[in-house]
Amino acid sequence: MRRLVPVLTVVLAIFAIWYVACVPMNVREVLTQAERAGAEIVPAAAAERRDAGALGLVLRNTAHLGASWSMERAKLPAPHQVAVELWDSTVGEEVYGRRGIVRSGTLSNRSLIYHGGVTLSATLFGFLIGTAAGVLLAIGIVQSRTMEMSVMPWAIVSQTIPIIALAPMIIVVLYSLGLDRFLPEGIAGLLPKAVISAYLSFFPVLVGMVKGLRSPDQMQLDLMQTYNASRGEVMRKLRLPASVPYLFASLKVGIAASLVGAIVGELPVQRGGLGARMLAGTYYGQTTQIWAALIAAALLAALLVFAMGWIERRTLRSMGVQA
Amino acid sequence: MMLVIAALLIWAVGWGLNIWLANGVYSKSGLTQIAVPVIFGGTIIAMWELLVRGLEVPGVILPPPSAIASAFASSLPILWGDFVQTIVKGALSGFAIGLAAALGTAVLVDRYDFLKRGLLPVGNFMAALPIVGIAPIFVMWFGFGWQSKAAVVVAMVFFPILVNAVAGLQDTTAMQRDLMRTFGARYWNTLFKLRLPAALPFIFNGLKIAITLSLVGAIVAEFFGSPTQGLGFRISTSVGQLALDMVWSAILVAALAGSLLYGVLVLIERRLTFWHPSQRG
């Protein structure tokens, strides 16, 4: 309760600012529409309006601003327009639409559920690859001093590099390799995006996992030695369990990074997904469509991070960690 | 075939050298610490070159490092223009605006407990969202020029810096604040003389996350529309022309810029937070 009121106030303030901002953002289109409907606009000439400031136009035409929150292709659509679009392109499209799952038995390719599913599968696939690679390399680094000294500095340097810049190239190269000849249809389309996702989640997992595997202190390591434990046993029975809390902290960062990777990976190939949806919206000026895809991506991110947190709590509790 | 065997030989020699160096008597010395990763990187590049030539991998899939180096050297003016457009105009100006806005907000949030309880959960939530998605909208609003890229960067760096700065501003002990009060210090004196300096290590942690994000934001925003210049533009058009040596050159520029900016941040941090335990080593 102590937090609910302030959080709600901030969220309401954001919506209020959004609604107010719609007026100056959309004023030019609104006034043009009003003029076509026969209203008197100040200044009358379109050329003069083009050079005038948005705020000035708002103040001088207060009577004709009613359409600010209902424009078809608004520069900034109002929150309720985005909400309506979100509803239409999820429930509306699937339940009532001709191509929706209720009537045709398959998800409609115009619904955000379908596109979100495409993005989600690429994200999870890439996340699994990236996590597996990160964990394996971390184990290698902790076991071998040579590997640590050779690889670790590069892993740290690569954190400062905008890896996402590689995305378009990875996509094109992987497609030109013609993977669909060797792999089943579903995986071949998924793989290029998943590679980018994997790449982005790989480094957080690697760094966190190395830290976690190193977290047992000297006393615990000495105890293992008095038990005459082999290196493999120290890894299995001490280091790996000790690294779990660190692993989950990086997994939460990694899954969010994976989602960003999948979305960016969808930009060059228009074959479905939230990223493709955003780019299509940009091409056709469908701003509500972009906003709806953006909100869907945000919900997906929140869901993934939340799910990861839930798994973390469950796992840590079953391992007996006081969380 | 000879080249492939040579590549494997180089790998064996490089790795053997590293095993010897890392487990030898000099493994703790500073020179070895630098030599081992350099040898590893050099081995990888040599293997890349030899394998690409030996297996005759087409240049449209993976060009050899020598081709990338020559493309890089021969198109320096173009790449410099891209660097200025994306890094200096887009990323750095956005980074500066985002930093100023986030620090201002952090001071406000820290001053008013209501804002702290309301804005911080929202900020933490926003920091986990794929904010790059806002790029197409900002490109539509602010045009194809660098302004839209700077706006995306502002949106991306704002929350990581804000969350870290607020955490840092709370990092003074009651004893330190009481001492300031006994000196008769007002709110602003305490803020500038005690709490902002004490927050600097946290702020720099946020800045280190944000600097990479700013490059990501500026480059990805260019995929949605840009003038005929910029690293993101160069990458997406060169991919379209299958000029992969040019793509790799642009990526090299981005990588160098990222490491350079990060290095500059670390240097500034060392100067400003020389008193912090992590810097005294």
C-alpha cells in the first residue's frame, strides 16, 4: 500500500502527459482535417501554418482540437487508440476475425499473438543456445587457467561493443548458406534470429557464471580437499550449486537482451514477428500498429523477466537458499 | 589443403605457447597478462585468414581479415564520416542529454520520498523493456537526421543512469550526514560536497552500461531510416550489396569506438573516484 499509491500516481501522470502531448503533436493534421470540414482556421493559408509553431497553432485554434485523440494515422496516437488496436489485433482478430483461431483453426498472421509467438520462439531458442554456450565456456574458464587468461579479457572487451550491429549481416549470411536444405522448416527460419539472441545473452551469462563458479571461498575449497574430492567433484558438488544465484541474476539480464536481439533480428527479414510488425508499421505510416507492437514487446519482456524471477525463487527455495 | 594444415599448426603453436605462459613461472607478471590474450587474438585472426583462403569460403559469406583491413584502409574518409554521424552526433549528444536529464531527475527523486516510491519501480520496469523498439516512432517524429538517433539514445540511457544514481545518492551514512550538519551545511552544500561525490562510483557503473547502450541505440535507429551516412546505414546498405568487407569495416569502427569510449569513461572514473576502495588496489 505504501508503494501502490505513488506508483499509481506516476503511471497516471504518464498517461496524463501522453494525452496532453497528443494535442500539439497532432495539431497540424487535425487542423487540416477541420479545414476540409469547413471550419475557419487561423492562419488560413496552409503555407503559413507549415512555418508556425505547434503550440501557437494550438492556442489560436482551441475550438477545433476535438479530433486530436481520434486521428486515423496520428503522429502520436492516444493511449485508448493504442489499447483498441491492441485489443483488435489480439482478441478481436483471433476470436471474431475470419482468419482467427476460432474460425480457421490457425492463428491469424495479422494478430499480435501470432507475431509475439514468432518472436518468443526465436527468443527462447536463442536464449537456450546462448545460456548453454555461456555456462560451458564459464566452466572451461574456471577449470583451465590458460583458457581464462586467453578468453576472459576478450569477453570483457566484447561487452563494450555494440554487438547488435552484426545482426543484419548474420541474417543475410545464414540465409545465403541455405540452411533450409539440411534443417527442418521451422528451425531454419528461426536460426538466424536465434543466433543473434544467443549472442546477446551469451556474455551476461558467461560473466555472471564465472563470478558464481568462483564464489566458494577458500575454506569451502579446503574442505573439499580434505574429502579428497577430484576437480570434477568440486565442480559438481560445490562450484555449480554455489553459482546458481549468480546464474539467475545474469539470466534475467540475458533473457531481456535475447528479446531485443530477436526483435532487431526480425527487421531485415519480413517473415513475421514483432520487429517485422514495427517496420511494416513504419513503411505504411500505421502509427497505432507500431505502438501496439511496442506495447506487446514490453508485455512480453515483463512476462519473461517475471517468469525467470519465479523460476529463480522456486529453484533457490528447493535448494534451501534463504531468499 | 596446405593452408588448412597451416591454420591447425598455428593454433597448436599459439595454444601451446599460452599454456606454457599461463602455467609458467612468469604467469603473474603484467607482461604475460597482456601477452596471453594478444597471442590468443592473433591466433584466431591468423586461423580465420588461413581457413577462409584454404577452404575457399566465398567473400559474400566471410571475407578474410586481410580483405577487411584493406577495405578499412581504403575507405577511411567514408568511415570517418559515418563515425561522426553516428557516434559523435547521434550517440554522444544523446548520451550527454540523457545523462543530464537522468541526474536532474535523480536529485529530484532523492529529495522527494513520494517520487522515490513511485518513480523507481516504474524506472526499474522500464530499464528491462526493449526500448530500442521506440526507434521507428522517433524516426517518424524527428526525421531521418541525427536528432532522431539522439532521442532514441536519450530514452535508452535514461533509466539505467537514473536507477544507479538514485542508489548512489543514498549511499552516505547517517554519521557523514550528521557531520555535514554540524558544519552548518544546507541541503545543496551536502548534495554537492558529500552526496554527489559519494554517488560517483554508482553513477559510473550506470554510465558504463549506458555508453554501450547509446551505441546500440544510435546504430539500430539508423536501420529505420537515416541520411546516406552513418554506421547503421553503412551496415544495412553494404549487406544489401553483399559487400561484406565493408560491413566488417563498419563493425570494426563501432567496436573501436565502443572500446575507446569505455576506456575514456574508466580513465575519468579513476580521476574522479580515486578515493574509492575499488580504485586504490
